[in-house]
Amino acid sequence: MTRRLYILALALALTPTVGLAAPAVLFDVSNQHPLIQVYSLPNPGLEPLPAPGEWSWRADTRLSNHSIEEEGPAGERIVIDGESYRTQLVVGYGLRPEMSLTATIPLVAHSTGMLDGFIINWHDLWGLSNERREGFENNQLDYSYFQDGVALLAIRERQRGLGDIRLAWDWQLRPAGPEQRSLALRTGLKLPTGSSRRLLGSGSTDVSVQLAGSDTKTLGAWNMALGWSLGALWLGDGDLLDEMRENVVIIGSAGFHWQAWSRVALRAQLDLHSAFYDSALDVLGKGSVQLSSGFDVRLGERHRLELAMMQNLRTDTTPDFGLYLSWRSSL
């Protein structure tokens, strides 16, 4: 049975497909730190836009495991120990040629988790340090922030519910296609639909602007495409550590997509942003750099499966470990 499954998977990978729109170069991933993900960061990449009057949809989920404790010189202390899940339904509609609207509806959960033991064993296997995890019990939940001994945030029970919904308007400034360099303008509005008290949303209404591009020409001879985006978030007044919140955050991403086989592509990208909070703690007061690597698989003419692993490249500013899984389709 196992041998048959391998043969079937290989056949799917090598069978040519027709009529499928060019894939996104970048994964729709972002920093899932519990105090960052509440802002529902926008999609970093340039997506294929649905044709006028047509719909597209995507369902994805992110799993993030955290194990961080830090104290600062100004009476600050933070503990981020637990596991978070973010599942999104992303629905797009083509308004006219080169223009679309998108709604991202997230469900957020914070839990004691189940991966602590696996991650410790994985670190041991590769000779990596578990020093930071030795001070924590496995599979517990504690998201806390203190100033001078006063708890401004304390999440120690499981939470689950609707997060902050994001609306986006995409305008293709330069057409996308084979052997082309495309460019799009994206504006976004994030609505305070999630509970900030339960760390499901920020309680603020935020605005974002991005330029996103893809390049299938420069490295097209090697079946490779490049992608990038650069933008800014303007954060409104909210309920979560609002006195420490920065007003403007810069975001950026860059990566590549290599069509290794007709149905399978390998992908990697860097995502970064400036600090969301004015704090002496690295966990809150520094910008982040995150590496995501994985692949996507075409499943027929209109469906695609994506899988990626996220790793922090700047200690404590992003989760210790993260996974991303997405299923996308055009209708």
C-alpha cells in the first residue's frame, strides 16, 4: 500500500497541468508572536487576481510554539509560553480587469499545546540548545506582561474565537504573466472584530499600504520566480498595551519560487518588520526577521496545496517554531 502511495505521489508531481494560473511566489506568512499576530498583518506577496466577476478562496492555518521569558531594566517582565493557532478563510472577488477585493476572516486560538516534547527532542537530535525551555513545564499556557510588578496582560486559560478581519483592495499596476515583471498596489483596512482582552485581536482599526511585485523573467530560464513586497501599517488606538504601541510599522518580504517539477515547486522567503512596541525588551522592542521554507503542489487545474516551516532569525522576536498549511482554489 505504501509503495502504491509513493507511485501515485510521483505521478501527480510529474504529470503536466494546463490552465492553472501562475502561483504566488511568497507564502502568506507573518510573525505569529501572540502580541504581533493580533494586528492581522497583510499578505506579503502578490497573488494571482481573480477575473472580473469570478471568486477565489483559500483556507490556511498556522501553528506557532513559544517559549520565551525576559526581564528588562525598567521593571518590565514578559513570559510567552504556549502554543497559538491561526486559521484563515481568504475570499477574493474580481471587480474588473487587474482589480480585486479580498476579505480575510481569521479564527485564533491560544492553548497549552502538544509540541514542547517534540521540539525538545528535535533540538537534542541536532545538538541544539534547550536552555530556554528548561525553565518551563511542557504544554502549559502563560502569556503575561508586567510593569513594576503589575500585570498588564495575563492569559493562562485557553482562548478561542474570531480574530480581526482584514479587507484588501488590489490594483495590478503592471500585468502578471510568464516572462514578466509585475507590480501591484494593495491597500488594507483591519477591523477590531477580535477580543483584545482574550488576545484574539488588537482592539484597533488599522490601515496598510503595500507595493508587491513578482519577476518571472530574470531567472525564467531556470524555472525560478522572484517576489517581494514593501509597505507600512498605521496602527489606530486600541486596547492592547496601547501606551507602548508604535504608530507606524514598516513591513517587507522577499523570496523565490523554483518550479522543480511540473506540479511541485520549492519556495523560501524572508519576512521582516520594525518594532510594534516601544520597549526595552527584545521580545517587544525589536523588529523581527523570519525565514520560511517549504513547497507547493498543484492538485488539478484549480487547486494547490502549500506547506512551510517558519524559523526565527532574530532570537525571541518571532515564535521558536512554526508551521503553515494552505489549500487554495479558484472558482
